[in-house]
Amino acid sequence: MEEKKLQELLNNMTEKEKLVQVFQLAACCYEEDFTPNFTGPMRDIQVDDTLKKTAGSVIGLLEPEEMQRLQKLCASGPNHIPALFMLDIIHGFKTIFPIPLGLACSWDTELMQKTCRVAAREARASGIHATFAPMADLVRDSRWGRVMESTGEDPWLNARFAEAAVKGFQGEGVGEKDSLMSCVKHFAGYGAAEAGREYNTVDMSRGVLRDMYLEAYHAAVEAGCRLVMTAFNTIERVPATCNKWLLTTLLREEWGFDGAVITDWNSMNELLAHSVAGDGKEAAGKALKAGVDIDMMSGHYLFDLGKKMEEEPELRPLLDQAVMRILRLKNEMGLFEDPGRGTDPKLARQLYLCEEHRALALEAAHKSMVLLKNERVLPLKKECRVTLAGSMAGAENLLGGWSFTGDAQDCITIPEGLKQIGANVAAPRHGWIDMDEVCALARQSDVTLLIGGEPVEETAEANSKTNLRLKEEDRKLLYSLKEQGSRVVLVVLSGRAFVLSDVEPYCDAILQAWFPGTEAGRAIADILYGIAQPEGKLTISFPYTEGQLPLYYNGFRTGRPQKEEALTGGEINEVDEIYVSHYIDCQNKPLYPFGYGLSYTDYAYRDLKLSSEYMYPGGTIQASVKVKNTGERVGREIVQLYLCDPVGSVVRPVKELKAYRLLELQPGEEQECIFTISEEDLKFWDNEEKKVLEPGRFIVMAGPDSERLLKSEFVYKLKKER
Ligand code: NOJ
């Protein structure tokens, strides 16, 4: 439909119709015997036929035939405006992929894109138009339950994953029949909730916000995502949902976003609890002025905005603007011509969990796993006698949080996976953690597989916690097994970085498996037996203890940095080793750093070289490093490049990831890995909100993780000297 026609349509709409367009209805409102059991103003909602037919958008529909029916119903309203169906499709629709934090450990953005494409195909054929993903929140604190939904602690890497996800969901464009609109969330800074506590305050300088937190949302916007969701938190003491600087000055004016902004669930109503609005009218007015187009489930646009506009008629054009943005999205998807475009229940059912999608889920699960320790125990040999134990050994749901669209019954459990590959496994009959039986079995076995971590219900939204350790029963079992001399491989299933320092010395090997999705059990078995190789590397630091949190590799320098040698423990007796930034009872460093991960082969790094000692405006520098596969298996190494700006007008991070390569190497093969460093890589946001490049020294670091790094340096000069 032409823009002119859309404008005519808008002109024909009554105010009531407009208010329904900017409101998002929950799927349950369409149920026959619906009675509202919402909190807040939504409890008074009257769901009549007109509301059902004129709904602007609906959240939570799942069944293809139902969606098809409702698409027709909505398009039969007075102005024949189709509705948008939105849903949280976070890491797969029916075929479930590893949780995003796991997927990120593959460092494989193409893989992320492919998984999102598959999710889009399955979901769009079912009738859904938009997904509330990706979550581009940078997270430095695993106490926060939603860390599972993020891709980790690095701004640059998060940005690469965010753009890959948008490209995957939106495919060739949202006009295509197999694409979803992508909604990046939670704008902005939600991952920095204080103390890792869900829905808590966020406060930081604008420089940090820009340098660290905004990059991934911006990348999603640049990649063309059609929706942005506001965060529950405050930014500079103003809740994101009514933050005009965030939603208009930055998002629209600076970044040029032309899609629609939607609130998070009920967050407009939370402006009252946040104490920035006295009533629903004020909340609706503030959100509209700030730039919110769609109200998810607070009801204030539907119930209160009309009254607010009577007091402030100047709000009316803003409502029109919001409605127009929504109509344009519908138009982009071709829904005016065909409200059922792309919906094909038969095709959907053919796509769900089809062979091709499951194969991708298996590949993704393999690549998501990170081998944290291996004292020559893995890979296991087929004939190896194995005892399977631990509180999570029999877990049926290994799909992970935010996978309610999938079915745990479709998930391969660990016992099933081990069986599929013909492993020689003994399992206790009196429970997975029955100490006596497990220990007795272990005495007859070569290795015990201890499967621990956290149940899926302890991850995702509203699951912040302060204890990030294995369950006590698993720890006790581990200690007893070790005491009797059994060899133990610990497999950790979790939605966050765990504290493993108290169990690490007792394990012969540790595999971080996250929640691997539909093919979970098979993928874990493949990795343990070397049918597939662990190649993932952490995108979040694993703390030594919870007390270190937040913990991240790219922190600022302090005035009193700790000496390198003090990091490894030992006597602290010099004055300059006491009055430094450290703990008296714990190391500063994580147990496992960002970028870390082992494989079944080894690599040696040498010869980090720069193409020049100087870089000038408009120029670049090539950094090359030689990487050799010194082991006996073919491997894929994630070669990482970091930069450090040692002197700046503001304090600069100790290091920042700027590039990486996935290098495939045959046993004994050495390759030179070449990176191009450009001026863009040297820039940062100063306190005047300008992205600046300051001349001076830059340190280049390359290596297998954020700690074991070769170093070299160059100088950025504004002019060539004669
Ligand atoms: C609340 C969550 O914070 C958000 O991520 C999600 O998309 C919405 N609910 C809708 O389910």
C-alpha cells in the first residue's frame, strides 16, 4: 500500500481505533471463557468483539490454526487493519538451539544467523510476525538470571551477535513470507541491574553507556531491526520507558531508527512505582512524549491516553505518529494485501524439528560447549566403563529458559544421548545422587560422569541468585568419589557462569554445556567421546567467588593496580602490594577468563608482528600472528585480537576485544592469521559525547584468550614527520 493510502487510512480511524492500535493485547483475551486476572489497570479490561477485531497487536499466540483464524477476524474490523502477532522466540521456535549465552561461545556469528533463520521459518509459517529478540544487553554479573539470554560481557562481540540475529530473523527483509520482524531489547542497559538483581536500578556514566552498553543495540538498529523494546530500568534516573533522550534523541535522531518502539510488559504502569508518574494519564503522556509507540500490557494507552489528550491536545499528533509507525510495519510485511501472508500451518508442521533443523541444532550444541579442564581424561573411549550420576543426569528439560514454544519431550536427554552413541554406561537405580550406590558403581567404572548445575527453572527472568555453586548433594558426591580415587568428569548445565573454584580441584575434566537445546544429550555424548570436538570459548568470565561480581575482562585501570605476581597468590608483604586494588581473601582474576576454552588438540602462538610502527589518519595496520596446531587432531581455534590505549583523556579499559578469526588447522599445521586494525578500532566516546581518536601509543595483543596474550605496539600520529 502506498504511503498516501496509509495516511488516508489513519485519517479514517477514530480515536478509539488509534488507541487500540497502540495497545498490545494478550492472547488469553481471545479465549472463550476469558476473565481478566491481570494486575494493574488491565484487570478492568472489557474484551468485546470490537476490541478483538481492532487489536493492533497480540502477544502470546502459539497455535497456527488459531492464528490463522484470528488474522481473518482482525482484518474484518471496520478499517480492515491486520494485527501483528508477537512472541518471545529467543533461541528457536520448535527446534530449540542452545541458550544465547551458549551459542555465543561458538563465536560463530554465521551460526547465530542460521539458527535465527530457522526460528523465523518455523514461527512465521505458524502465523507469528515479530519476535522479542535479540536481547542485546551486555552482562557482567551472572547473578542476574537473564544472563542466559545475552551473548556475554563484550560490547564488540555482542554487537556482532546482535546484528547476526537480526539478519537471521529478518532474512531478505520483513516483506518476505518466511521472515520475522526482530525486536531488539531491552533498551537500554538492562544487563547492568545493580547487584545482579532483576528489575533493579541501573546507573552509569554516559561514556560507559555509549562505549560498552549501547554498541550492541546500535548494531541491531543498523542491521535494520524493525522494533525496539524499552527496558524496565532507569537510565540517568529516568525509566527507559519515558526517557526521551534514549527513545528519541538517541534512537530516532542520532541513530535514525524508523521502526516502532514497544514497552516491556507493563513497564508503562511501572512509571508509577518508579515514582515518576502520579497516575495512568501522566504515565501514558510521558511515555508517548518520550517516543513509545506500543504499550505492552499496562493498558494506560488504551484507558488513559484519551483523557490525557483532552487535557493536552498537542499529544494528538504524537499518537498519530505512533499509529502511523505501526501501520507502516504492517504494510512492510504485506499484511494489508494478505493478512495471512506467510501463515501455512501445514508447512509449519513440516518444518518443526525437520531433519535439517535438528542437524543445525546438533551443530550449534556442539559448538556452544566449552571445555574448562581436561587432565587427559577426555575424550572417552567407546569401551570405557562409565557411571552416570549427579542431580541433573536425568533432567528432561535441557532446552533452557525462554523456550516455552518448544517441547521438552522433543529434547534428547543425557542417558538417551549416551545410549545413541553406544556408550558403556551404568546408572544408579536408587537415584542419581544416591551416594552409596554411585560410589559403588564408580569403583567398577573407569570414569564417573557427574552432571550438575542448575535446573532450568532457576534461570531466565526473575531468577537472580547469589549462590552460583553446584548443589550441595553434587559437591558431596564429588568429594566422596574423589576420596575413593574415582576419576570424575563434571558436566555443568547452567544458564550462567558458575563458581567452580571449590569443585575444580576434584574434577579430572569439566565441560560447560549450558542448556544445549533439542539435541542436548546427543551433543554432550558426542563431545565427551570425541565424536565432535569442544571448540567453544567463554564470552563471560567465570568468577572465582560470587563476591567478585561484577567481574569482566575489560575493566578500567585503577590508580593502584595489583602487581601481576600478586594475582597468583603468595605472600603479600610489601606496602605496594597491600594498598593496591585487591581482595585480602581472594584473587582479583576470574577462575576462567573471557575468551578461554580448551579443545582436544593444542595450539602454539608465536610472532605477533605489526606491518608498521606508526599509523596515520586514513591508514590501517596489519597485525599478524602465527598459530600452530601442535596436537594430533584437526581443530578450529578462535584466535583473538585485543587493543589497549595506555594513555587517554579519560581512563581507558585495560584491554578490549577488536577482532577474532576462526582458524581451521590440521595436526602440525601452522597458519598466519592477519588482522587489519583501522582508526575505528582506536576510537572511544569522550565525556563530551564525541567519538574520538587520540594520538599516542596503542598496545596490540593476540592469543587464545583474554589473558595469555602476545604483545606488540604502534603509535598513532596525526602527521608524518619528515
Ligand atoms: C518481559 C521480558 O522482560 C521481555 O524480555 C519479554 O520479551 C516480555 N516480557 C514479553 O514476554
